[in-house]
Amino acid sequence: MNSGVNIVKQVVCAAALFLAFAGISFAFEDERCELHASDTAPRLCPYEPTTIGYTQDRDDSAFMDFKLSLMYQLFPHSFTRFQNQRVWSGLGDNSALYFAFTGRFGQYLGTRDSSPVVGKRFNPKLFYRFWYDEKHKNYVDVAYAHESNGQSIDSLAEYQTSLAGTNDKNAVKDQLSRGWDYDEIIWKHVLYESDDRAKRIVPCEEEVCKQGFCENDACKQTFCKSDLCREDGRQAEDRKTTITSYVDLKLFRPHGLLQGAQENYNAWENDPEGKNRDRVSGIAIMIKLIERGEYWIFQDLKTAALYETGFRETFRYNTYRLEVGTKYSQLPITLWRQIGYNSDLAQYFKKVDSYGINLEIGSF
């Protein structure tokens, strides 16, 4: 890779990291992350789930797994006015332009010298979002993005030199440089959403409400949430079910504006599983179910299933991932299992069995 492209990549990634960490305190609110005609300043919001956890890939040592993912709306007022006045009336109120950044890092505690932090993924992205429903829950994103692992080894000589200086082949392979620019379309659609108030009915507090019946205003306000108190003195408990689908299509560019030429598997790596990225990635479908409410000692339940395959040789190299999560004492805990590819960009082409646990911050 030429030095000019390297410098551009480093500047973009550094700027994205600065933006992300400088505004992290604003990132985890539940309000809609969009501005149109209001005078409110844009803020950082969640993009992909931001997570802190533990990951075990079967071909590697376990590591602490950190992922930070944020997005920021660009030119909200001027872009809205321009679209409404010059393109199509109302278009600006239902669309927005964003910059997003996702970074992933692994820290190896006790299994590598100095417990190093290894860059796993750097993913700046510019995208245009169009909502096609009144509540702005369903949308289509059109994006241009760069993705790499921020590593430096891109020649046989460097690879052999690094291997000669250590007995840890996994550590050397983590330093193999991978990178791609790609075009992307993401379609999010809410398949099912229950009413804001659920069907489950629970008794009011007996000591205050006199054997389960709401007979005074204090009882209603404290235990029965007033309008939720039925005539028989039992309280309707808030519960909500949402099922959402995501379709993600990527087309990897042979030569990109930020990347230059693609950095895929190199023949000199001499791995029988070696293949280009578009054989294992490019088409992804995810279904996510969220149950909002109280469940014994837990709050909210999440189940997500993902399937991914290559844009080329579709359905030949497949990845399956299952996530199950809940909140305990306000900790958003997720257990996950994945079988397939892309567990690590440096070794994206290898089929790996992975599992882990993480805390999903801000988006669950």
C-alpha cells in the first residue's frame, strides 16, 4: 500500500476516534437521533451496539473485547431545507446525512507479553438515511465506508521477519493488514410491535391498596399508575414486544477512495482456507426480538439471530450468530455464539467457532 493512502487512512481513523471519545457522554440517550427544523445542535448517538466483553475464538486465546460505535448527523438544518426546497417537498423531513465510526479492540490479558491492545476493526462511514414511515422507525441507508484492521504487515518479507522474532504465530497474524472500501445498503423494518401497554395484569400492593383493590388516590398514584388501575383493583403491567428485521448488502470496491487496492488474503500466507472477503461477506440478514418489561429479577429480554454469506459464491461460506440478552441490576448482559467467518478481520477467511459475553451499552 502506498504511503499517501496510509496517511489518509490514519487521519480519517484518528479524527473518527477523537470525535467518538470526545462526545461519548452524549451518546447513550433514547431520543431519536435526528434533527430537521429545530434549533437544537446535533449530538453523538449510538450506531452499532457499543459493547464491553469477553470473546473466545477457537483458533486464538481469549481476550477482552471492546467495541465503540457512534454516529453524528451532518448539516441537519441546511440539508433539510435544501432537500425540501430544491429536490422534493417533505424529503428533508424524512431523511438525514450521517457520519458514523465503529472501532473494535482486543486486549490479551496474561496470554501475550505486556497484555497488548490489538486493533481489530476501524470502520468510518458516511451514509444517507431515508425513513419511510411516519414514526421514523423503518429506514433505508445508502453508505460509502472504509473498513480495515489498522495493521501494517503487507509483504512476505515483513511477515517472515515478524515470525522469526516470536513463537506466537497468532500475534503475528493479527498484524496482517486488511482493508476494503465498500458501498452499502441497509434496510431496517419493524415486522411487529405490540401496543404500548401489555396484556399482562398484576395485583396492586395489598398492604396499601387493601387486599389488592385501588380504593384511594394515593394507592392509584403510587402502585397502580393511575389510569392503568382497572375497576377490580388490579394493575396492568407495561410490556412491549418488538420484532425487527435488518438486511445489509455490501459491495467491496477493487480500488477505493480511502483504501486504494483491496487488502485480502495473500498467497504467500500459505493458508488452505485463504479466500477474498466477498466470498464470506456481502449479504447479511438479522432478526431481533425485544421484550420490554419486568421478568422476575430481570428487566427486558433480547434475542437476535444473524445469517451472513458472501456476495460471490453466495450460500457456500456461511456465518450463523445467536445472541440472548437481558438486564440484571441495570446491567445489559448478552451471551452469544457464532460459527462461521469474519470473527477477526485479520483472519476473516477462516471458519471459526466463537462465543462470548458482553455488556451492550446504550442500545438495549
